[in-house]
Amino acid sequence: MLSIELAIQGRDFALAHGCKLEWHTYPMPHSVCAEEVEALRVWLGAKLRA
């Protein structure tokens, strides 16, 4: 498991090197919530259609 601080550093590094990414955080303990699963479903659906 990564800390949010380390994840933010990774995000910032990727952006600084021209990577396109989507970034979402969710106010919850280390688990999965319905909103997160829905965001993943939408993202994956778009990638599979591309």
C-alpha cells in the first residue's frame, strides 16, 4: 500500500514527463467504494472502446 503522499509524488512525476492521466481521491479508509468502482467502470469502458 502506498501513502497518499507517495502517490501524489508519482502523479506529479508522470505529469511533469508528459503522461496523460486521470486522478481521483476518495474520502474513505483503505477499501473500495461504489463511487470508485463506477469511475473505474467508466474509464475502462472508454479505454476498451478506443
